[in-house]
Amino acid sequence: MRINTDGKITIPPDIQQKLGLLPGTEIQLEVIDDTLHIRKQASPNQGAQLIAAMRGKATSGLSTDEIMRLTRENP
């Protein structure tokens, strides 16, 4: 792995997947002795942020009972 001319590195996809590093994930860099540590920044409200981002996106005008009835109907 090499650092490009802009000082950037590419984290291999298998490592990104293993650590859950999605685009936009906040990370923290820390130098300990001569080692660079890259750590995913903890987000205590990540679940709440995801719910807030999804809220209102799938509105259909149907009530919960109507949606449940549709999902349970035989095709």
C-alpha cells in the first residue's frame, strides 16, 4: 500500500467491510510511537441518527393496520 501524492491511502474493501467503515464514517487518527492507529469514532446516537434520516421517507398514506393486512394477504 502506498500513500498517493495527495497524502491519501485506500483501505482495502475487505478491511472496510470487516470494520464497518462506510462512506462518511468518522475516523480518528492517533500516532503511538511510530505506528499510525486508525479508529472508527464512536457515535453513541448512531441508531437515532439513522432513524431520523429514514423518518417520513416511506410514507404511503396507509395506516399500520392496512399495511399489516396487505403483508399478510395471500398473493
